[in-house]
Amino acid sequence: MNSIRRLVEYVLKIRSKWFRIFIPVVTLALTFFILTLNNVFTETYDIEPLTNAKETIRSPITIENQLETERKTREAALAVEDRFDISSDIAEEQISYIEEIFNAIDKLESEIKLAKDSKEAPTQLNNREKVHRLKELLSNNITEKLDDSVFLRLIDVPKEEREKGEETLVSYLQDTYQAGVRTDNINSAVESVKENIRYSTLEQKLIEALEELTEFAIVENSFYDSEKTAEAKKQAASTVEPVMISAGEIIVREGETITNEIYEKLQLVGLLNKDRNVFPVIGLGLLITLIACIIGYEMNRIDNQRRLDRGKIASILLISLLVVSIMKVVSLFTTQVNQLFFIVPVATGVLLVKQFINERLAIVLSILYALLGGIIFNGQIPGTMNEEALVYFLFSQFAAIVFLMNVKDRLAIVRSGVGMSIVNIMAILLFVFLSFEKYSLGDVFLLSSYGIASAFLSTVLTIGLLPFFESGLGILSDIKLLQLSSPNQPLLKKILTEAPGTYHHSIMVANLSETACDAIGANGLLARVAAYYHDIGKTVRPHYFIENQLSIKNPHDVISPEQSAEIIIRHPYDGAELLKKHRMPKEIIDIAMQHHGTTLLKYFYFKEKETNKNVREEDFRYPGPKPQTKEAAIISICDSVEAAVRSLKEPTEEKIDEIVSNIVNDRLMDGQLDECPLTIKEVKIIHRTICEALKGIFHSRIQYPTKEEK
């Protein structure tokens, strides 16, 4: 019969796990598979060129059309005009010739005037002699290329008019040379200057002379520069943006003829290749299966520790769906250019998981979320993974886990967000410096702002979602526990004012319990807070408990042992009802109800047995349940130990060791620890830790002499 019963219990346990773990894990796996399917799977078509499309076909991926990009690059390079190098030296030289001519004429006139004034000139110089003298003053390069008639016209013009003509010609020459005179436009440049001179107000004789000077002065000063031309073509080609076929872009509309160009696009995006679709889907299925198995293993591990309740299962499910869904939504707006995956608040999930469950699961899930992110942000290109997104998500989540420590309030999450921001920026700069692409300073600041935004959003979402999980799903976080440990809590004030002895006892039990839990790796904070409230039921009848009987008669002396036992036995359940009424967390309510298990009230039992030989032991036992968790079991032991040691008049180390050993052995022999996951090794550690803590509390003190003794 026992074997059948064990088999039935085992089957029921497996069935319970089926609903508690398997179904949520399968739900997660199916959701992950659906969200990532289009990242590896594309529909293909069996079509031929020059036929009409039966439906509108869109591109499943974002990819560059390299042939079109090359064509546009060639067009941009061909559109660049040739570059020329303008020589300012040639311009200055030619203009200096013009200035030399006018200066020589001025000098000639000065010589003639000087000779006339000194009356040394025997006769008046004729025009031929003037030209001859002028040519002696000019450079050979000028005299060889200009006709004597030009000099005659200039000499005949009055000085003021000549100066005005010089100024006009030099001004036009400077403008022309500054624009550059090439071999192919030298004639047009000469005609342009001549035309401007013709429309001036100068004398006709001077205009004719200036026109001939223009033909002499304007020469080529702009020469073809092959290097500048090549650089300009290269720069024009670099400004050509890649021709991209975006995901969702219409390649061909229904009824439209499939030209060779459209057919090439369909080939490029992989819509004509049927063979490649099956294997990526199989690979995705294997990856999702492995992820589901890892999540299932971790949930089973937590369940074996009796820490997996419905709230935590729901939180793992909802947090995972939230994180992956956010990544999927952001991926819809991400391109190869904007890199929006840097802004995803992926650390929200691990921040919540670390607070609600444990750090180990947070680390495991951070790796799994990063893997899924690498697939989701692969640009919907089957067979690829975005390594940058994967590594960035890992660093961001690990930073969140590491920096979320010493949680005392919600500011701890904000401090974690600051650490995340620094790590996110470092990870982004890592990608920037390792990349072959050139990033401008503006791009670096933009990407860094994405990292800061990711940390900020993770912090805001975590703080915003905490109340939902704490109240809606009944999840108990460290922040909630710290709030409940405040002395300003109404129930703690109730214990302090109505049962001060019980309050002091609860504080001592809390210290012992937290120390013992920390020693074995249990939740010390939960044990401390639960110990504060474990005897809240004593406030219903505080004077029936000895620690509150200050200067009053013991009421148990006037009632029967059976009545006394009934009153004492009620306090765990009165406390549970009171805690439920104040909507306290289930974990604290359970510990308040379980901290006495099914132990026997020995004092009243044996007192009743003195007068009633037929007394039943069951009437003097707590109804239970027995402690179900490590924390509940430790509080149960510490509760009895603290009360027993406090009753000692002279607590020595030997007496403390003896009392603790007796209580621990009694709990083991009575089967009170059978339903909690404590091991024998952990029980020994608890025993040793409690003894050390009690010896520190009840250490021997110096006996100071009184006044009479002195």
C-alpha cells in the first residue's frame, strides 16, 4: 500500500509540474518561435521574366542593390566637370605688361616736357620718333607683339583719358583671369573684354587701342588638373547613397510585367530560391527548443527549492514576453543606418527577475534574451545574426545585474541605471572604434545617447512595473520587504504598543533568523521581515503570553490547561488572519502560520496529563502546516531557541549549546522539518550559526561592585 501511495504521489507531483512548468515554457517557446519566424523564413515564388505578376510582391529583407548602386556611382562620376588649375603668376605678368606700356608713355611725355622747359630740344619730335623712343623704354616681349599704330593711338590720347582707359582695361583683365582662361574659351574671353570696352564712355581712338591690347594681354592661364579632377569624381561617387531594397518595399505590383530588372531584384532578395527556406526554420526550432529547455530547467530547480509559485511563473512568462516583444517592435523601425537596437530597454527583464526571483535566473535569462535579440535584429536576413546587438544586450544586462545591489529602496534601481549608462556607452564606443566605417562626432554622440536612453527606459520601466508585479501577481521583492520592515508599519506599531515583550522577542528572532539564513544561502531579508510579524497573532490576547506579563498575575493559573492550550495554539492563525486583512505578502502569512508547525505544547499537555490520564496528544498540538520553506523552518527553530535561552538565569556557552541542540534534535525527531528543503548539512550550519549569535548576545559581563560592597 505504501508503494502504491508513493506512486500516486509521484504521479500527482509530475502532473502538477506539467501544469506549473511545462505549459508556461511551451507557451514561451511558441511565442518566441512566432516572433522570430519571419527573421529566418521567406516566402518564395515560381515566376518567369516577361510575365505578369499574379500578386503584389514585397521584399522580405533589407539589402543593397549593388548593380544599381554601381550605375548611379558611374553617373555621378561622369557628371563631374574637369578641374583646372588657375595660374595667378601668368595673370600678374600679362597685366604688368599693360601697366608697363602706360607707365612708359607717361615717362615719354615727362621727358618731352622736361626738354621743352629746358629749351634743349632743337626741334619738335614727330610721331615716328616718339614711337621709336617709346619702344626703347618697353620690353622686347611687348614691342615684338604689338603694332606701332597701337602706340601712336595711345600717345595721341590725353593723359587723363589714357589713365581712365588703363584702369578700365586692367579691371576687366583681372576679372577675366580670376575666372580662368582656357584654350577652349580664350577667344570668348577676349571678345567679352572687347565688348565691355566698346560700351564704355572712352574715346573711339582709345577703344581701338585697348581692343588690340586686350588681344595681346589675354593668354591661357587655366590648365587641366588630372589629380583634382580624379579627386572630384571620387568625392562625387562617395556621396552616392547605396541603393537599398527595404524590407516591405514593393518590388512588383499585381498585374505588372516582370522585367529583367525586376526579376534580378527578386533573385537578389531570395524570393526565387525555394531550397533555402526549410533549413533556417529547422535551425530556429532547435534554438528555441534549447532556450525553452534551459528556462524549464531553471524553473524546475527553483520549484525543487519550493520557491516557485504561480506569481513567479507568471512573472517569468510576462517579463520574457515583454522583453522579446519590445525588441521585436523596435526591430520593425531599425535599419542598417539608424541602429535603433542600442535604445532597447532590454535590461528591464533582468532587473525585475533579480528582485522577484534570484540572480542566477537573471543571468541565465540575460544570455537567452541576448541570443533572441541577435536573431530579431538580423535585418530579416535568414541565416545571419546581429553580433553587435547580441554583445550589446549581454553587456547591458550584465551591468544591470552587477550594479543592482544593496537594494534598500527604488533609488537602488536608479543607481543601477547610472552604471548601465556607463557600460552601454563603453560598449557602443567599442563597436565604433572596431568598425572600419568612419563615424562623425555627431554620430558618436547620437549612438551614445541611445545607450543612455536604453538605461533610462530600463530604469523607468522597472520602477513602473514593480507595483504591478508586487500587487497584481503577489510577487515579493526586496524593496517591498524593506518597506515592510519599517518601524512605522501599522502592524509593527500594534505589536510594540499592545505586546511590547512580543515585539522584543520578534526582533531577537529576526536577528537570529537572518544570520542563519545568510549562512546557508537562504533569503535572510525575508526571514528578518517575516520574523517581525510571525507573532502578530499574540496581539489578540497579549496577556496570555509570558513575555507580556509584566507585573500582572498569569491568567493561565485560573483556567484549565486545555483552555490555555487552545488560546496559545490560536495565535499563529489569528496572526495569519490579521496579516491577510492587511494584505500582507503570502510568504509572510505562510511563515506566520507555519512557524510552530505541528509541535506539541508540552507544558500544558503534561499539566493536563497529571489530572487526566486519557488526554489526547493531538489536542495539544498545533494544527500546522509544518514549515514548507527554509526561511519558515529557521524562524521556527529560532523562535523556540530565543524563548528558551531568554528563560535562563545564567546563560553559559554550554547551556546555550545544550538548549539549541535539544530544540534542533526535537524538531528533527518530531518530523517538523520533513516538508522543508533543508539538508542535514544545512541544519548543522544553522545550529552552529545560532549558537555563535547567541553567545555574542548573552556573553558574560563584568560584575561591578555595589556601594555597600565597596
